[in-house]
Amino acid sequence: MSSRQSILNKLRQNLPPAMELPSLDEDWLQYPDPLAQFSEVLTGVGGQCVSVSTLTDVQRYLEGLDAYQAAVQRVSAVPGIEATFDFNAVDDPHAVEHVDYAVLPGELAVAENAAVWVDDANVRHRVLFFITQHLALVVPRSGLLHNMHEAYNHVTVTRRPFGAFISGPSKTADIEQSLVIGAHGARSLTVFLVDDLAPNSK
């Protein structure tokens, strides 16, 4: 008998006892003010939350941001939000490597951990979520949920080829336990929770 087989046999002889899976039928976290919770957690992980009424308000707020004003290449997959570069017109995802500011749709926002569910339904090049210098996610106010359990009940992970939860801008604390924002992706994240997503809302 080989050493490998001997080790595997010993492992099999000392398996932990089988246990039933925990029940998911229970009360999960609920917040008296999920918007305040979402905003507080998002701020804590380096992002910012802006609650507005319409997409016109989103555009107006963006125009007041230094990063947006300084952006040479802006892309938008949200109707009514201005862009300087049409990412749908390019076939090669490498062509979006110089995007400075991306405004992209989010489906759900989770108060528990400030995560936003995104997919590639209206974003041809999904790399935009990660390669842009600055990212803004536009989420319907009705999509604000209390916890991840609720979120997974709303998400169909097999609906699209790509989907992800994003919470805050890119960050790492691997180096000397010092938090660095924008190490591997977007340097900033702004989440807009919008009451009315009609493109021509006033």
C-alpha cells in the first residue's frame, strides 16, 4: 500500500459524524431603516450612497463630482445618463481599458453588507465593473433588501452568464494590514438608490 493510500484510508476512518443541514426557515436580520444601514455600511467599506428621486438627479449629482468632471472617457449603461464613449460599439473588451468613469445598473442592494447585485444584462463588456477608475451603480429604490437571505431569494444565478455582488470600491489590507482603496479595480464606488428609473423623469 502506498503512503498516499494509507493516509486516505486513515482519513476515511476518522470522518466527522454526519449532521443535518441547518434550517433556513427562520427570522433573518431586519433593520428599522434599511437605507440608513446600507449607507452606513457602504461608507465603512469606502463607498458612498446617494438616495435620489430620478435619473435627472443622478446626472446632476454626477456633474458635481470631481472624478466625473475630470473623466475623459465616461460610459453609461443607464438610459438618460451622459457618456462620452460608446462601449457597445467596440467588440474587444480591451478597448475599454481606459474608461475613467462607468455608470452601470445594479439590480439589488443589501442593507446587511452594502452589497449590490449586478449582471451583464445591459453591460456588453462585464470587465467594466472592475476596470473602470470610478464606478457608479444605479439601483431601484424598490430593490433595497434587508439581508443576503432575501437577496438570494430574488436572484436567479443561472439567468445570465455573469453575475456578482459588489460591496464598495476595490480594496486590500494584505500589505502591512493597511487598507488600500483601488488596489485591484475601481478607486471609488457611488451607489444611487433611485425612486423612479424612467429616463425622462423630472
